[in-house]
Amino acid sequence: MDSKEEKKIVEDILNKRRLSYSIEILDVQGDKYTVRNNFGSTTVYIKKDDNYFLEEELE
């Protein structure tokens, strides 16, 4: 994944989840995105339709 594509995904997650902090992508597996926020926490988002859901929300 190039930096432009990564930036687009990060901005999409930030906007759709209405996050007030920065994130960086650590891993991508299909529609599953593992990200780390600027506090050091790691979160997994799953893209379903046009939204991003926490992995725990879908279980």
C-alpha cells in the first residue's frame, strides 16, 4: 500500500468514526484494518458496506 492510499484510508476512518485523535495503519488484511492511535492503543476496524466497525461490535 502506498502512502497516498494509506492516507486516504486513515482520513476515511477518522471521518466515518468521528475520531478526535490521529491513527496510523499497522496491518491490513482484506477489509480488516489494525490501527494504533496516538495514545498507543491498538484497535481493529472492519469495513462493512461504507462504514468502519470495531471488531468487537461485529462479534
